[in-house]
Amino acid sequence: MTEVVLFHHTHGLTSGVREFARELEGAGHTVHLPDLYEGRVFADMAEGAAYAQETGFGTITERGRAAAEDLPGEVVYAGFSLGVLPAQMLAQTRPGAKGALLFHACVPVSEFGGEWPRGLPVQVHGMEADEFFAGEGDLEAALALARAADDAEVFLYPGDRHLFADGSLPSYDRETAGLLTERVLKFLDRVG
């Protein structure tokens, strides 16, 4: 099956991110869960965001790169919100990537070198009224990526929740998270 490197969001490596990884593993995939926060987990999103800002987004992205260094190159890079930074960077710049799964966020392709790699499949998932995804430019970046990539899907779900796929957070939406997971598993089976 497919090997996946899954990067956590601004709360840290929560039980919900771990549970999502277990779902993928239950379908036969191998999932690596780098801890970009070095053991810290924040119940409050603002506290997690403050830690990320204090640490520096460049440092967070570099921790992701370093965590993937000893892993095979032929993996799918996945990230929840903040974790999209290292996931997208590695998918765009590390040779051999099999695909990218970007949850709740997307940055302009120009951020990591200008072009999306030819033939590299990608999925982007977010809620249409999420203040961070739809309100801060991520949706526009996702749509631009879809136009530029050979194999891209952007899934917009009704609602306004950020991090709706993390079962440990109040923003969790079971039905929408289930649909996201179903689409992710089909993607992994296809690229594997």
C-alpha cells in the first residue's frame, strides 16, 4: 500500500490526528507522524498559533523537512492546516513524491519554487466558509493549484469549521470528516 507522512496542525500532534493516522493504517497504509512541536500539544488554537509564530514558520517547515529526510522519497505528503507547509514544500521539492493531501489549508505554489511538479497528484480539502481556508487566501491558492496541476482535486464542503477532520477538537464534523477520509483512501489506493 502507500506510505504517508502526515504533519499535524497548530494544536500539535493531537489524539485526533493520531486517530486519523490509525484509520489510514487500518486500510493498509503506513503512516509516519512527525512531531513539529517537539511534544507540545495545545488545547487552545490561539496558544498553538502563538507557539508556531514564536518558533517561526520557517523552523516548523524545516523540522518537517528534517523528519522526512530518512524516509523513502516515494511517499504521499499530507498535512492538516499548519502541517500543509512542510507537506506542500516536500511534495513540490523532494524527488519521488507520490502525491499530496492538503487539509484545511493551501499556500501559493510560488512559495516553494514556482511550479507544481508535472504529474504529481494532489487533493485539497476545506470548508467553503472556514474563516482561515476561505478567508485568508488558501481557497484561492487551492483553485490556482488545481488549474496548474495535471491531477488535482479541490473538495469544498459546506460549513465554516476549521480542522473539521480532527476528532479530538470541538470543530470536528463526523459526517464531513468521514467523506474526507473516504476520498483520501481512494486517492491513496490510486497513487499507491
